[in-house]
Amino acid sequence: FDATTKYPLVVHVHGGPAAACMSRWDTTSGAMSAMDYFVLCPNPRGSYGQGEPFTQANVKDFGGGDYRDIMSGIDALAREYPIDLDKLGIYGHSYGGYMTMWAETQTTRFKAAMAGAGLSNWLSYYGENDIDEWMIPYFGASVYDDPKVYEKSSPIVFVKKVKTPTLILVGDRDGEVPAPQSFEWWHALKTLGVPNQFVVYPNEGHAISQPEHSFDYAVRTMEWFDRWFNAK
């Protein structure tokens, strides 16, 4: 890179949350780097690799410390590299899609966003997904026993703060983060006049795996950031 030139930065939030970014490129991030974007894949609290207390540090705190870690990572990177802070983007799938939805309720710093298989409403999600057992260790109780702890981390509660143009992608047969979660987000953004694009991939589950769909997913994401980074 040319240290005298400012470059866009796209943040890629991994799934999980109990997972981690490793020292490798995925297809979309590698292509974005080739498009002259810096790409940050952070491992905020809740990720693997820094010990059990760190992995458990987002219990009852989804969208709290993990969000602050991601934002502080952006600012730390900008102190070291020529980042154009007027051209920030964020995207992710699953937990990464959730954090994308959450981040755009908390800040207007992002120029564009892509939420893949995102989770917009913890309260409705609890009754829709195929894997609800995983939530009690994180939230401490079921949604029926303690709805408030789920509500405080639900992006839909704060959706009127969203201004970021958002691409929403999901598979129609997703059992882990069902498509109605994306429909809720799309409906809210459409109602509120936030620029958006919504694509539901037929015969796809949580992972978008059919070659023509995975290709579209990657290209559509890159075109979305390119469009809004260059919007006048």
C-alpha cells in the first residue's frame, strides 16, 4: 500500500461467537484486499484463542464489550495504517450478521453494511431457531424467564437509530438463524427509509453453499461496499 493514500476499511466479524479469525484470507476478504480495501477481522471478547475467561466475557453482554472491542480495533488500526475513516464498512454472517445489525444501531460511523443470516430480535429468535439450547448458557435463563436480558441485546429495539445502507442476505431454509430474522430487519429498514437490498437464497441453509449462490453472495457484497464508498 501507499502510505500517502487513504484506503477504505471493511470490518469482517466472524461467526460464533465462540470462534476465531485465523491468519488466513477467506474468499470475500481476500477479494476486498485486492480491491484496495483494508480488511480487519477482529477477535472480540467471546472469541477463542485467549483463554476461557475471555471466551466467556460476553455472557449476558452480547453487543456490549464485544462491540466496544471491535470499535477500538478500528481506531487502533487507523493509528497504524492509512485508513479513510469516512469509508468504513462492516459485514459478517451469523453472529457476524448479528453484530453488523447491532453495530449500525450504535453508531453512524459505517458507510455501508452487509448482514448475512443476521439475528435482529432475540425474543422472536428464541422460538424460531432449531438450536435454542445454546442461548441459556449465554443469557442465564430462557427468554420466558428473563425476557429483559434478551431484549437489551436485540437490534430491533434500537432500529430507529439506523442510518447505514444495509445489504441483507439469508438462506430460505436456515434453521440456525431463520430467515424471519432477516425479514424483520428488512421490514424495519424499509419502513424507516434506510437504503437496503434484501436477497433470500432458495434451498439454502445457514451456510450459503451452492456455487452460484456463494458466488453471488461474495460479488453482491463487494459491489455493495464499492457502491456506497463511492457514493456522492
